[in-house]
Amino acid sequence: MKKYIIVATLIFGTGAVITTNLNSCSTLATTDLGLAVIKKVLLGGINKGANIYGNKETFLQNNLVDKALPKELRDINSTLEKIAPSIVAKEREYIAEAAVYTVGISKPILETAVNSLNAQDVTRIIQGEKGTATLILKEKTQTQLVAAIAPRVEQELNKYGIVKTINTAISGTNLLGSLLGGNKTSVNAGGLSMLASEQIVNGLFNIIEDHEKQNSASLLAPFGK
């Protein structure tokens, strides 16, 4: 229980010694202090993600963001690399530029979801594997986040004209038909922005999950994590 007292003290910054007679980690997890520990971890991950997304270069260099690239877009880029690698570089750069503008949209949504976590969520987190807190956050917000940022992402990509550039590069080829099936001969602006939005959102969750796992040992040790 000493570890729990230390964590609680650090969270509230009081420096005061908090005494308690909680009987089990399960009971401990459902207290206000237990919930505060979980929120601290998640909010830390959200802030870390926001800082990465707020800088185009850090976004481009982050492997957790790259891992979130949807298969369809990864396949298109892989083929484009063979015929016009400079276009792929521009596409990635423009998506990174768009990601900067999404921070102000996604961060409040995520913070609201974190602050709405309840005792049932905490119990599930304690009983689950490492990363469960992020999984719950993802379940609560993923669809909302994609829908919220997609219009802004499309606006930014249209501004840079990347869709037209890609279509010019693949003109006269059966690239999309072979990759995506059917007789598609051009990239749809909405389709590209949706894929980019999915990468942006899922990359953010990857960063939050990584932060959760890195800090679970010290911050969640009182809960047996």
C-alpha cells in the first residue's frame, strides 16, 4: 500500500501522507485515487501524441505513426515508390501537415472521454492486459475522431493538390484496379482523406498505448499491473 500512497501523493502534489485501510487491489482500483492514476497515464499519452502531431517532422519520423498506415494506402505508396517516389514523399509530408491541424480537434475529444471513465472501466483495465486503458479509449472515441478530423484532412490535402498529382502519376495504368480490385483508375479525394484520417487517429492511439505500457510498471503497480 505504500506504493499507492506515494502515487496518490504525487498526483495531487500535496506532499501529504494519505492513509487508507483498503482491503484489496480490486477495491483500490475503484476509488477516486485509483481512477486518477488511470487518467494521469492516459492524459500523459494524449499530451505526448499532441506534441508529436504538433510538429510535422516528429510526425514523419515516428514509427508508431507509420505503423498505423492503412494497408490500402501502404500498397498504393509501395507501387508509387517504383514509378514516382517523390510523389509518395509529398503525400506523406502533406498528411503530416494536415495532422498538425487535427490536434485541436482530437485532443478535446480524447480528454473528455478520459474524464468520463468510471469504476467499471477501471476494473476492466485492472483485470486486462497492458494497453487495455488505451483500448477502452479507442472504443469510446475512434469513430468519432475519424469523422471529426476527416473534413479538415480533406481540406488540407485538396489545398496541396496531392490527389490530382497521384492521379496524374498513375494515369494510363491499372494500378488501383490491381491493388483495390475492380476497374478503378483514379484516387477519390474523399477516399484518400479517409485513409489519411485513419492513419492519423490510429497513430495517435499507438502513441498513447506505448505511453501507457511504458508507465504501467511505475504508475499501475499498486493495481498488480
